[in-house]
Amino acid sequence: MNPVATPFFFYLLSATMIIGGILVITRKNAVHSAMALITALLAQAGIYLMLYAPFVAGVQIILYAGGIMVLFLFVIMLISIERTVKERQFNKQWLVGIAAAAALGGLFIAVYTKGKSLFPEGRVTYGEGQNVQDVAALLYDQHQGTYMFSFEIASLLLLVAIIGAVVMAKKRI
Amino acid sequence: MESMLHISTLHYLVLGAALFLLGVIGVLTRRNVVIVLMSIELILNAVNLNLVALSRYWQGMPAYLGGGPGALHGQVFAIFVITDAAAEAAVGLGILIAFFRNKETVNIDEVNLLKW
Amino acid sequence: MRWLIDYIQGYLSSNQTPGAAGNWFWATVYVLLVFVGLSIAVIAMNWLERKILAHMQVRLGPMRVGPHGLLQPIADALKLLLKEDIMPAEADAVVFWIAPFIVVLAAFTVFVVVPFGPTHAITDMNIGILFMLGVSSLSVLGIVTAGWASNSHYPLIGALRSSAQMVSYEVAMGLAVVSVIVMTSLNAEGTGTLSMIGIVQAQQAQHTWFVFKFFPLGLVGFFIFAVAMVAETNRAPFDLPEAESELTAGFHTEYSGFRWSLFFLAEYSAMIAVSSIAVTLWLGGWLRPFPNALNGPTWDLVFSLFPGITFLFLGAMCFYNAARMPKHPLFKIQTIGLAGFGAVLALIGLVLFVPAARDRVGDIFWFAAKVAAFMYLYIWYRGTFPRYRFDQLMKVGWKILLPTGLVLLILTAGAGFLEDPVKEWLKHVL
């Protein structure tokens, strides 16, 4: 399976993600932000497909775009009040926030320019024909499965989160 | 220009860093709680992107170093991060609803009952 | 010209889907073919639904617009395109405009992995069934935003109810699908597969459609999926969110004209999409009945005559109805139209008897026939069952289908685990 037009798709999807991210943090209306985030998440699923990780892409579409964002939209519709759109959108300390983010950005640039030579080219590309089976082997297999315990803990965490969310949102416990 | 056309691991890492920065700006500067939670989701996504990109890089490493076609540790970690993001979003929104029932506002700088 | 024929023949003899071969041209051709096929299917579904529902209610349905109402869908499409496009005053323009497109996008993207044959799919992803479930869950987003953007009570309640219903029944669907994935891992290599073409090939290798495997487990899984898919597409008897007598058309109340036709198109496409999931997972996809038991050249010949016979039968029905038309000069155009339509169908039937076409069209025909049976089931449900109340609907989804799906999954995994030891034991005993 030979990839086609990789730079075009990478730049298209990454531009979608970055524009989506900028729209998330700048829109007044929370529903517009949510829709921009959905676009960014779907573009992220496309980037996962480019990285030969189809299972993570599928999980991203089902859980993130199809589950978490529906939850967000429900809550936005439940608690949306008209006057939030006309209020002040940014914090009192937005200048400090931007300065901190700029410092972090400078740190990133410094690290990445210094470490640019850490990733030499010439990798072998493996296909994705067995991706699901390989992920399942890592999770469940008897001999190679190193993540079985984490899997069980994650399911326990989800159970606790379900109970916690129900208890937090009830009117009277 | 030549290096811009061949998409290497560094490209994905830079993209992840950019998304992380956008998420951090969103968390630090917005007043609306829901948008802060969505910026946290952006941060988690940036981390996932880094994990999956580096797992792809690690697949190309020789087997004696831990690489090879089945070395998808980054992808498994990314799946766990997505699961945890779902749990955290659910509980966070539950807290938000409980809080909104008390105070009728969604701005986090009005959460100042404990301020002296 | 020779180059073109060689190119086409060189592609048709390949054994990979266009996506797997990285072939852009053929992938685009397949996308266009699927798009055209879907449009024809939605138009046909519109007519079929009104006629079949009418005949179930002992009335005739549309009879005037064309011979026996055959041109009714075209009249409907023209009406919808020419209607005035209204938007509520306080509605959010951007979101109101985008929402139908999200639903249509979710409903159409699903068809990228639907397998019409062993190589006749646009692409065969490694995560085929996961992709289909995930993308069809994106339509919930479109419905929720459509209801919210209309800025009115009935659409909002309808949208919230509809999305709650769809999300609940997705869980039941997922469990039934996982039980099938367990069954695909029972072949010789011992590895299951999520790819749609792989699932059908597993059914072929295990010599049984999954609906009959480990009887009655496959049947229960099929039943769970059949109920959940009707609820997933908001069709009767689970159509409370869009019922006219309850909520004045629910989330698409404020949409008119072209935007409403997008919702309508998306609903029928989603019906066809989940039906093709059910057909692929349980009913053997493109496999003809008894592919392993009754094989050999004579049986292959017999089964390959079915497409031609079907079209000839449809053409004969058209001729019969044309002969039964009233012999009044006002009906002359309708009679000629119906006879012409019958002649076209009979011609297609005769073309499908030619050996060159006969061998190629078998897979697509059996797949389409099974999906058509599911479409008839949908219309039958609509004409037979009364509507579920919303709390009854949620009760069925969470308290009946979900536990059944869980027990089914455990029993299927257990049966798959015990299949070989039990067979050994039976060989010793008998």
C-alpha cells in the first residue's frame, strides 16, 4: 500500500487542526467552539490514519468526536444562557496567560531546534494490515500482552467516572 | 523546501506542540468554563499526537532496541489517554452542572466564594 | 482506444480494492458509482415506501403523477427544490446552515467501506466495522446542532430526544457487532478481523452465515442489531422525535425545501448503511445462498440466472399492469410510459443473461437483494407497529437490549471457546 500525496494531506489536515484550535479558543459562542473542536478532532483522526494508526483513528472518531463532543453539546445546551455571548470573554489576567504561553512556546522552539537531528530519516514503513491485531496482542495476548493490568484499571476508572458523574449531576443524592 | 516536502516525525511533533500551545492559551485566558474544558481536550489531543507519531517512529527502530512492526506502545497509550479524557470530561461536566445549579453563571472568575 | 480497453481490463482482473491498490482513478470512479447508486436507491425508496405502505393500508397510494405514481419522487424532488428557504429570525445562521451537511456527511462517508463484492469496495480498511459505527455516530452531532440552531422549543426537545435515543441504541449495536467479531476469530488462523471484506470471507470459510452460527446465538445477535438499527435511524416504531402528531416533525421542523431534503436523503442513506452492516455481518454479504454446499458449475449457473430472472419478472409485472390500465384516451400516455419502463427492465434482464455480464454482477445483485429485503422490513415495521413512547423506548434500549447483548457476548465467546473441545468429545462419543 503506497501513500499518495502525503505532504498535501499533512498540510491540509494540520491547517484544519490549527484553524480549528484557534477558533475554539476565540469564539464567543460555546456551540461554535464545540463545532470547531469537532472539526479539529476529525482532522486529528485523519492524521492518525496518515501515521498508520487506524485503530486509534477509529477510537478517536467514536469516542472523542462521537461521544465526548455530544456530551459537551448537551451540557452547553442545558446551561447556555443568552447573556454569556454578550459578556466579556477573556480573563483579567489574559496578558499574563499569553506571556506564560509565549514562554512555553519559546521553550518548545529551543528544544526542537536543538533536537532536530534526533530523528534521522530512512525509516522502514510497515503497512497497517495487521494494526488491530497488533494492538490487541499488546493488550490481551498471553505472552506479549504488557498492558492487561492497565486495561482493567482503565475500566475501573470508567466505572468510577460514571458513578461520579451521575452523583455530581443529581439534584438530590 | 525539500525538507518541507518530506513529512518526517519532527513535523508531527511540531504540530503537536502548536496544538498544545493553543490549548494552554485557551485554559489560561478564557472565562467560560466549557471552553476551558474544551481547551483541555485540545491539550490531551496534542499529547496523543505526539505519542502516536513517536510510536510510528519507534516501529522503524531495529527489534533489539524494542522496535519492529509490533511495537505499538504509543498507540496503546494513546487509547488509554482517550479513555481517560472521556472519563475526565464526564466528571468535569458533572461538576459544572452541579456548580451551575448553585450560582447561575459559567464564568470561572466568579467562583470566588473561598477568596479572602 | 486500445489503451483504454487494456486499462479497464487490467483493472477488472485485479484482486484488490482501489483503496488498497492506491489507485486514485478507480477509487474516484467507485465513489461516483456509489453516489449515483445511492441517489437512485433513495428515489426508489421514496416511491416504494409510499406504495407499499399504501397497499398495507388497503389503499392505492400515488397513482396520478406517472403510471402508478412512478414519477412521484421526481415531482417531490422538484417541489423541495423550488420551495422557499426560510430561516427562523433568531436562529444561529452558521450552525443552522451547517447542521444538515453534517448529517449528510456522516450518512454518506459510511459507504467508503461497504463491500459489494470481494474487491468491489472503495477501500477495505483494517478497521472497517469500527469506522462504520463511528462515522454513523457523527450524525448525532448534526441532529443536536440542528435542533439547537432552530431556536424553538419543539426542535430542541426533538433533537435532545433523538440524540439520547441514538446514543443509547449505539451501545446495543456495538455489543451485537462485537459478538460477530468474536465469531470471525473462529477460523483456521485463529485471528479475527474487523474489516468488512474479512468478515464476509470468514463466513465463507466457516461455511455458515453468522445468523445461523451457534444457533440461537447468531439469531439473537441479529435480532438485537435489527431492532437497534431501526432505533438508530429514527424510524418507526422508534420515530417519536420526528413524529408529526407528537412534536410537529421534531428537529427538522424549521427546515424547509432543500435543507429538509438533505435530512431526508441522510435518513434513507443511513437506513441503507446500517442495513448493509447487518447484511455483511450476519447474512453473508455478497455470498449467494449455499455457496459451499451447492457448488459446482450447474448450481453456479442456476444461481447466476437470478439477476436476469428478477429483472424479467419486474418487466413482466410492468407489462401486466400496463395491460390492465383503463382503455380511455386520457390514459394513453401512462400506458405507453409503463410499457416503455417495462421494456427497459426486460432489456436489462436480457442483458444480464449474457455470460460476460452474468458472472460479474452476481455479487452486487445478491448484496442489493438482501439490502432490499431489509428496506422492505423497514417499511413493514412502519406500517405495522405503533409508536413507542419515549420512556418505553429508553427502557427497551438500556434495560432489555443491553443486558441481552452482554449475555450474548459472553455466551458467544464461551461457545467459540468450547467449539473444538465439544466437537472432539462428540467424535469420541458417536
